[in-house]
Amino acid sequence: MPRPTIPRRAVVSWVLYDLANTIFSMGVVSLYFSLYVRAEVGVDRADAAYGLITAVSMGSIFLLSPLLGAMTDRARRRMPFLVWSTLLCCVCTALLSRGPFALSALLFIVANAAYQAGLQFYDALLPEVTTEENRGRVGGLGVGIGYLGSFLAVGLGFVVATDQRSLLFTIIAVAFLVFAVPCFLFVKERGNPNPRPVFGWRVIRESTLETIRTLRSGQQYPGLLRFLVGRAFYTDAINTVISYMSLYTVNVAVATGLSSEAGEAQARLVLMSAIVFAIVGGLAWGWITDRIGPRRTLNIVLVLWMVTFGLATTVGFLTLPIGWLFLVAIMAGIALGGVWAADRPYMLRLTPPDRVGEFYGLYGMVGRFSAVSGPVLWSAITWVAVSRGGLAPLTGQALALASLLIMVAVSFWILQPVTDTRRDWSLAQADGNPQQR
């Protein structure tokens, strides 16, 4: 039976949620909470303390992602999961910096885990607001509009003094909720015609066993496991460069004769350049995805990432002027928008409709693993190169960037046998072997 026309307000509301959660991601995770930690524990302990808090939060949702996804597949609707995870994130965010540091650390762990859980519920709603013909454009629009949330989050720092942290966190929480509400109201799900119990120890056991069976029987889902492994490599590289690009920019600035203060100012400009072109990239790559397919689009984007990492590495090894990093930022922004515009529709091509929640749980699980493993690898390489090898910090970082280039190249190689041809999942249910067409 043909699907009813998807209302435009549903599409707009889904896109706005991308903007909403980006406000939290940039404002809390990337900017202001780390400054709060630095003020509370001191400069020397800040990196270790923030790293530990983040690792605990990401580690918890890494373990829970497949279970949460499987639970949403059992439920009548996914939207209640998104509503409650968003509310939990917003409440915990609003309470940050209003009590002892240990309490704020715990609140951040819960808020970030709830945000990460909400991401997978949100991604799993993509089929409800798209068709196969416009999935790339709508997903790319979400990516592009989502990055506007980064501007809003950064802009708060110019309106509200950064030492008024409790007020900053409250404003971010309110903004997140306000932009999320339209998604709750206007995105209508077709619903699960065969809902099953969602809570209880038996459900946890059955869902866990089902996920294990999925991983063991990868041949029933052509390309799924290879895609997830490849995704682990490229998201590892991307998450890591996002975390360390500002520090790398400062070191390039100092090595080329600028002061640390001037280097920090340049780092902010480099970051803003990347955000601008990520917005443009998300919109453009979404259209390209619909025209040539997610597989070919992702391949092009990964090649662009390899060129970007190659140029960034050369800047460090040859101590090139900092102006080269603006070109790196432009290329990285364009490539960043392309990754998310292509790999969400790609994942849907590999996913049976009745297990979208579970499979997006695995998809999210891979991303969270890379968010922990990438910075660990970067730290290990720079420690060996600088502390043990006696190299300059900028050279150590260039070596770490070279390792990211290798990761993307490996992911490109892993993904080549995977196809994005549409599977006939109706036949899969009959004989356990999905047909491609």
C-alpha cells in the first residue's frame, strides 16, 4: 500500500531536532563544560579529569546502545524514547554548576549519555520523514541546519560571561528543549503493528541475545558488519581531529612566530570556518547522495578526508604558515557535512525495516567506541613522539595526524565490497537471505 504524503512540517520539525541537539553538543560537550572542569580542578588536572568523565559517560552508552535500540523495535512507537531521553538531558544540563563538582560531573555523565541515546532514537526516525528518493536531501538538510546550532552555542559565549556557567548551561538546556518540541509534536510514526513487551529482565536477555545473533549471522545482512567496521575507522579519525584541531592550530601558530593568545584567536577562526563549510557541505552532499547513492558519495567524501589529513600533516611537518590551516578547515568542514549526509542513508540501505532501532544501536555503538579510542591513540602517539622521542610537540601531532590518514585509508579499503543496492527484506523474512535489487 502506498505511503501517505509526508507533511512538510514533519520534515522541518525533524530537521530542527538536529539543530537542537547540536546546541547541546557544541555548547556543553565541546565548549563550556570543559572550561568548568578546568576552573574547578585546575589547568594541570583538567585534561585528565574531563577525559575520565567523558569516558565514563560514553562507555555507559556504548554498552547500552544495542539494548536501547532493540527495545525501541519492540515498542509501539519510538518517539516516547526520544522525548524522555531529551527531557533527561535537558534537566541534567540545567542543573550543571549548581552544586558540588562531583554532582556536576555525575549530571554531565547522565546528560551526555541521554543525549547520545537520543541521537540513535532520532536517527531511527529518518524513515518516517523521508522516502528513498529524498532521504539524502532531508538527511543533509538536517546536517546543515544542525550546524547552525554550533553558531548559537558559540554565540552564547559573547552574550553571557563564561564565568556565569550555571546560567549558560540553563540557557542551553532551554534552547535544546524549545527546538526539540516540534519534533515531538509533528513527526508522526506509522507505528509497530506487532508491539512486544519493552521492559523487564526477560526483555533485556532476549534483546541482548538477538543482537549477539545478528553479529554472528552477518551473512543474513549483506554488508552490515563490514560497513560497521569501516565506520569505526573513519569516525575514529573524524572524532579525533575535531577534539584536537584547536590545539594543533595553536601549536602551528606558535611555531610560525605568533603568540599563544594570537594562536587561540586563530583557532577560533579556523573552527568557525569549518562550521560554515560543514553547513554548506551538509546541504550539497545530501543532494548528491540522492543523485548518485550513499556508497559513491561516501567514497568521494573519504577521499576528500584523505587529502585533508594529508595537507594537515604536511603543515605540521614542514611548519607551513597558519593560513594553510584555513584551507584544511574548509576541506574538513565540507567533508564533515558529507559523512553524516551519506552514512545515515547508507545504514538504512543495510537495515531491515523491523530492526531499525537495533541496527542504529549498533551504528551508534561504533561511533561511541571511536569517540574513546581515537583520543587514546592520539595521546599515545604524541606521548611516545614528544615525551619519549624528544620531538617537538607540533611534529608529534603531525605524526598523530598521519595515523588518522591511515585510518581513513583503511576504512575506504574495508568499505569497497559493500553495496548500497536496495534489499528486498520481504524475501529475507521468508528464507533468511535478503535479496538485492
